[in-house]
Amino acid sequence: MQADLQSGKISCTSVLNKTLKTISEKKNLNVFLEVFEASAVEQAKKVDEKIKNKTAGKLAGVIVALKDNICYKGHKVSASSKILEGFESLYSSTVVERLLAQDAIIIGRTNCDEFAMGSSNENSAFGKVLNPLNEKYVPGGSSGGAAASVAADLAHVALGSDTGGSIRQPASFCGVVGFKPTYGRVSRWGLIAYASSFDQIGPITKTVEDAALVMEIIAGADEYDSTASQKPVPSYTNKSGNNGSTGSPTTKYKIAYLKDCIEANGLDPEVKKAVLNKLEEFKKQGHVVEAVDFPYLDFLVPVYYVLTTAEASSNLSRFDGVHYGYRTTKATDLESTYKKSRSEGFGKEVKRRIMLGTFVLSAGYYDAYYAKGQKVRKLLQQKTFDILKQYDFIVTPSTPGTAFEFGKNSADPIKMYLEDIFTVQANIAGVPAISVPCGNHTNGLPMGIQIMANYFEEGKLFEIASKV
Ligand code: GLN
């Protein structure tokens, strides 16, 4: 598309108009909470001028959808929650600034699970998103709208956030590529926080190459986020060497796959077969593929939910009916303003997590849950790192099954939480991970393979992922 833009065959305005038309035709998917038509049209005109003057940036004409927890100055943002009703971003997130500086066109904000808490997009205060591949099924979550926007051609790229799989799981359910960077590779400035020591922003795209291109633009140090690494960002798209990878396209890698994941109860047999087939292909490409024990699978989800709810209970205390958005009309004093605004403004799952997080942090239980959770996190980090010292990559399925039908897991939060079993490891350890489509199930829905790499080895990860 960019070649056609440069040659003048098409214009940003024409690409945008076509996309706006598709968005209105596919409104029933409930992907966008708001389309930023006015600012997108204006930006498209500006970029068309720049293309004529040969001053356009690397993302000229690329249409980007934002998950509704990423701030864009002068535009509304709600984290798909009633509690942020009417709130407009006072500044743009660093990722948005960087995309705009490269002449991307921000098309709108996409529906998600409230405060990014969920795995099916059923926790949004603004209704569910339908999976564009089969509307009876969930698109995954929490970045469900983001993944659906790319799958349904409503954007070229979407930015999501991934705390425990929220980029990779919906990408896998919608048949697209989802990338979670190393913790600290992308600035979180302007991302509405869920669990700050886990959250990362990352791209959802149709191809691995597109994800690499977006990453080299949004990654890097940021004076507004002290957890953003100072490490220089290599060119992830440069195939002829300096792409941040230690190898080259012909390098033979050592790939570990986690036996415990492949043999896990509840793993769909077709997903298992698809992943094993890919591993076989890697072998044929000359890579070493070996099974590795990881007898800690049962600890991943509990540790994730103890620590993320603790962080969430703290992060979400700022939504108090005074500082932001929604305020109850039924308050009689300050305390009831807090209580009623929060009771009316937050949805059920968010309240469950605030209470759980408050509980694990409370005086009598802190050591038993929060402090213990931190110790187990450290252990899981170490065990993951031990494998990555010996192997270049760790492979697992992205999810235990394909997209499920609406309502299937809603009555049982534990069942829903177990959807995250393969994705949370990367967030607990802080390592980068990608989900790439790896064929279709007999139910017609796509399946995904997940690859993890060591800290800051995104270049290498893109290289192997492009071979899936
Ligand atoms: N499904 C996970 C959760 O509900 C992951 C969410 C995320 O990555 N934001 O917490």
C-alpha cells in the first residue's frame, strides 16, 4: 500500500474513505466505541501533502486503531468503563505521539474489556464485540475490538495492551498477529494502568513484518516513563544484519517447547497437533527443537491473579468520582460520593478484582498472599530465564483452544482466568512474546502459536515468527 501511495496511484484520503465505509458496513461487530473521523480526515490530507513533498514518515497512510485505554489528546478515552464517562485525554500517550510523528492516521478507539480485565470482551460496559470470522464467537480479550478491527479490515494496525495475554489471545482468536514487547521496551505513558509491573502496549497486525515496523517506531526510552528502558532500539525491519538479532535469516536456533503445556489437560487436540506440526517444520528448517520440563504451570494463573489484582486495586483507587468522569447524583456527603460513584461506575469483574486485590494486600493477609506471590513470581522468572539461557525461544500454544461461544465462561471466573494459562508466563517474567496464526481448526476458527524470547530480543523473535 505504501508503494502505491508513493507512486500516487492511491491517496491517504482515498484509503481512509474506503476504510470509513467498511467501518460503517461492519458496525454490527461493535468494534469501535468512537471513530475519530474529523481528526483522521484532517491528518489524511496533511499526509497526502507530505507525500507530494516527499517529506512523509515511515507510517504514512497507515490507519491505526487504538484500544480504548490509550490516550490521544483531545479525544475521549474510557477503558470501556462507565466510570470514565465524558473524560477526554489531556495529553497523548507516547505511543500515539510517535505514530503521529511518522504520519500514521489514528482512526478511533476500540472496545475492550473494562480496564483491560477479561478474556472475551464480554466485560465491556458498552456491549460485546463480535468475532469477525464467526459472529457467534467471542473475539477474545481484553483487546477484542483491537484484534477484530485488524481482522475485519477496519484498520491496518491496532495498538492493544497486554497484561496477561490481552494482545496475543484476541489476535489468536481473530487469526492475526499479536506482539507483547519486553517489559520496559515500550513507554506506558498515557496508558490507563491496570497492573503496572505487567502492562505493555504492543501492535496487532496482519503480518509479522508490520508488527516489526510498528515496534521500531513506538519502542524506546521515554522521559515520562522511568520503567521504559534506555537500551537503543535496533531496526527490526532491517533484514540484512543490524535488526537487533544475534543471528541472520539463515541462523539455526535452539527452540524449546514446554512439555507441560503440550500435555496440559484441557488443551484442544487440534491446537496441540497444529503446534507440534509447526515445531516439526522448524526442525525441517534446520533448527534444534527440544521438549523441556516446566512443572510450574499450575502456579502461573494464581500468581498472576494475586499480583495483578493487588496492583489494580491500587491503580483504580484514583477513580473516585471526584477526579475523573462519572459522579453519582445520589451522594449525601464525601464518603458516599466515593462509595456510590465507584459502586455505580465500575462493572462486576472490575469490582471483583478491586476487592480481591484489596484483600491480598490487607494487613492480615499480605504475607500469605501478596508477599508470597512476589516470591513465586521471582521463581517463575528465574525458571523461565534458565530455559532462555539454553534456548533461543520457548514455544507454547497461544491459548488452550480456539475462540469460544458467548456466555461459555461468563458464569465461572476461574474458567475464564484459565484461558490465560499460556500467555501470563511472558508477563510474569517480563519477556517478549508473539502469537502467530498457525492454521484453522475444524470448527473453522483460527489457532495461534506463541513464541517467547529472552529480554529485549524482539529482533530475533520477529525473525523466527516470520517463518511460521
Ligand atoms: N485475561 C487477562 C485478565 O483478565 C489478561 C488481561 C490483559 O492482558 N489485560 O487479566
